[in-house]
Amino acid sequence: MPFEYKDHEADIGIVGIGNTIEQAFEQGAKGMFSLMCNIKKVEKNKQIDIKCNAPDYETLFVEWLNELLSKKDLENMFFSEFKIEKIERVNDELKLTAKVFGEKINIKKHEPKIEVKAATYSGLKFKKKDGKYYIQCVVDV
């Protein structure tokens, strides 16, 4: 379940790819945090619960990434593991619940790269092709 980057002027497009929609969301998050730091060096010392909702998968992907950025700033943490417990439709909303794992930011250890300010609604796409799910958006750096 890889992730890809798309060139986009001063911003960067992220594509999450997975065998399930949940895996695609997880890979998109991994791609975003890989832009910010060396996630291979981020230990899974602390768990944070994430909840968000939106009317469709595209909007939910942006909400998911922005909630992760918010938790990164509030908790002063980088995350390296993303586990979506479920994405379910409740009435007219999709609800996502997840657990993410990481540790407090350590400049020397985590080798910060660029700052991602926000996930945007630019370049939003969602598709299922050849048994794989693809979800993408552009992040503001």
C-alpha cells in the first residue's frame, strides 16, 4: 500500500493508495508526515484518538489530514502509525474513528523537513480502480 506525491506549484499533492478505503487514508497520512519528518525514526510511544466526519470521502480525507495536523501542533508530536478503526455512514455523514501513534517532536532525532500548514480542497479526487482505492488532495506547505 504505497503513497505518491504529485507536483503542484508551491504546494504538494498527496495520493493515498490502499486495498481498502481505510488503508488509502492511512497511506495518505503517512505520506503527509513523511513530508514533514523522517517517520522511520518516530517511535510509537503515545496513542492519540482521532474522530472526524464529513459528507463524502474526499471531504473526509481533508478533515482527517487537518485533524492530524491539529493534533501534531496541540500535542507537539510527530506520528508514524495510523490505524483507521472504521469509516461508517451514519445518516448523511461519514464518520471516521482512528488511533494514531507517535512521540514528542525531537529536532535532532526526527530530522524535520518542510512544514505542512493544511490539507486543502484543491485537487480532491477519489476513485477505485483495479481493486485499489485512490484518494488525493493538495497540502499547503
